[in-house]
Amino acid sequence: MLDKNTLFAMSLFPYLGFLWFMTRTKETPRLALTGFYALLVFVAVTIPAGIYAKVGLGEELANVDWLHGSAEAFLTLSNIFVVLGFRQAVVQHRAGVQVEGEVGGKG
């Protein structure tokens, strides 16, 4: 059975593949792509925070509220970017469809 730290580390490889494909796809909204990359910041912050919690404080990261909350702030920020990026794409798409529909209907 894999422990949670090994599973966490192994999950990085498929995610990097996902980022590679999303970056190559030109339809991916820029702000959403920024959010997906910002998730790597969350990972980069969470690992040392977890080590500090364990070694320096003798606790699991989840039990040190100020440290856990600080790391989770990066996750929240990346999620906001992803949502706003896709929202912007949907709004732009709907505006384009309405404009095309109006032009086509009048002609």
C-alpha cells in the first residue's frame, strides 16, 4: 500500500502531462492556464510547510492551522484563476454566438 506522501509525489507526473497538453491547446483560456500552473505553487509551498510542521513542530500539517491555512491560500488562489478564466471564455463565447446569430438572422 502506498503512503500518502508517495501518492502525492507520484500524482505530479500526470499533472505535468495535463499541463503540457493544456498549454499546447490554444483554446485554453490564459487565466485558467495560469490557475493550473499556480497549483504547482501550492504544491511547492505545501511540501516544505508539511516538513516544517512535522520536524519543527512535531505535528501534521493539517493540525497547524496558521501554516495549513497559509498553504491552502495558494490552492484557493489557483482555483479562483481557473474559474474566472473559464467564466471569461464562456462569456466571450456566448457574446460571439449572439453576434453571429444576429448577423446571420438579418442577412
